[in-house]
Amino acid sequence: MTHTDGRPLLGTSDDIVPMVRWLLFVAALVVMIVAVGGITRLTESGLSITEWKPLTGAIPPLTQAQWQAEFDHYKQIPQYIDVNGPAGMTLAQYKFIYFWEWVHRLLARLIGMAFALPLAWFWFKRTIPLGYKPRLVALLALGGLQGVVGWWMVSSGLTAEAADRVSHFRLAAHLLVALTTLGGLVWTALDLRELARGQAPARMTRLGALALAMLFFQLFMGAMVAGLRAGYVAGAGWFSMDAWPLMQGTFFPEGVEWAQGTLHALVNDPFLTHFVHRWWAWAVVAVLIVMARRLKALRLRKISIGIHSAFGIQVILGICTVWSGVALWLAVAHQLGGALLVAATAWGAHGLGRRDQVGIGM
């Protein structure tokens, strides 16, 4: 099957390789924005910009009067009234938190352009292989959804009824949409790479789906921990057994509020969310080890090493984050590690489902 001009509908290797590089570049930008998002959250910067201006918001305040106007807007929200105002926040301190939220939003805009403009070019040049346009449009839509969800999250912290933070459910949605987009970018890039080699797209195996589903739940619980600031409830102290593997000296934390039921406590109580997040991690590790061993048996040793490295580093970062009392650089590294683990797991699931492998599946 060919285009009217004679070019193959499945694309040539010369057409496809630039698309693979483009998608992996955008995936790297998504990993970067996840890390910047971690800095924004940990520095309490996310509510510093109180309006959503997708176009004009790319330009920060340039004059003293503009800075003062932004600061005055910030002074109307609960975070300033209840926390930063009583602490005596200065304009200089406000500029610091404004900077991180502005960088986060600017990077989001750059990612949108880095995806949309090359997509339009490939579409115009008619080099997108048959069957890939809907998938690429879906990824573009996910990127747009991420912007909407981001503002939906921020808006939850601006109302008079809000506490000094955004809704942890909306924070989870914001993070998970980003990581789902990352997984889709990696999977699509790998499918296109296989196509350039003359192979069919990979299929999702049961083991790959299980690993991704378990990791998704772990990431959701991690977002709950972040949104509830539950990382602080275990105690701290380097190499302190009371902080890890125990929590404040006991295996199961005291003080869990069960009054509204187990499900409510699971997603609202900081002690329980932290407990589940730290121990569900080992269930995820177990299934990733099985995946990595299967990949090694299929002679996909690089992917196996990548998965082992990703979850090993992530576990160490998680433990060190607790021991440090949630030191900013360690917590950001842990969030960055989560994004890299998503990419590695998507790579592994794709490797299991490659059509050129024999005896694939669970």
C-alpha cells in the first residue's frame, strides 16, 4: 500500500527514525517537568500564580508595579493568609516561589510546542505511518488535558474554603496524567523503532499489564503521600530503624483515623497512605524482578538491567528521603526516579510484547 505519490503507507526508515527521536526528546522533557513539579510542590510554590493565562502568562512581571500586583493577588489566598503572611513573607521571598511555578508552566508550554509543531510538520509531509495518527493525536490530547488538570489542581488551593494546599486527589490526577503521557510516548517511540526495522507493533502481555497496573497504584499512593505531606509522619534520622523500616518506632503506625472507614483512611490518612506506599513498593519490585528475568531470558539484557537499575535506585531514594526528613533534593530525586521507573517499565512491557520474540507472555 502506498500514498498517491508512491511512498509506502507504513513509512520508510528515513521517515520514521526522526519521529522516534522526536518522541524520545519529548519524553525527556516530560521527565524534566516531573522533576520541576517536585521542586514546585516541595517549595510550596504551586499557588504563587493565582491566574491561568495560557498565552500571556509566559511573560513574568517585569516592573516593580507588576510584581507588587502579583503579590497582592497572592495575599488574598489561604496559603498567604494562614501561613506565609503570619511568617512575614517579603516580596523577595514571593519572587522565589513565583519563579518555580513560572518555570513549571513555561516548561509545560515548551513541551506543548515541542510536540504539536513537529507533529504538524510530519502530518504535512505525510510521513506518519498508517495507523499512528490517532495515537499521536491522543498523546497531544493528553498533553492538553494535563494543562487543564494542572489549573484544576491549582484552583483547589485558591478558594476561601481551601487549606494552605491543593487537593491531594487533584495533585494525583495531575501527576498521573503526566506519567501516563510519558509511558505512551515511550511505547509509541519503541513501536515506531520496530516498524523501522520491519517489525509489527508490540502487544501488551499479561505480565506487562500487571507490572504497569501495580506501578500505577504505587504512583497514585505516592501522590497521596505528597499531597498529604505524609512523608514527614514516619520520623527522621539517618539510618534510624525507627523511621525506616519502622514508623515512629512501630511497624504499623499508631494514630490512623478509621472513623470513616478503611477506604477513606487509605486516601486521606497520612499514616496509612505512607504505610501502604512504602510496603506496596516491594510488591512492585517483585513483579519487576519477574519481568526483568523474563526479558533476560529473551536476550533483552539491556532492558533487564534498565529495570533493575530504575527500581533499585528508586527504593534507595525513597528510604533516604524518609531518613532525611524529606530533604528537598532527595524528595525531588525520588519523584524524578518515579518518572524514570515508568519509562523503564514501559520499555520492559514493550520488550515482552515484541512480535519478533518467541515464547512471550505470562
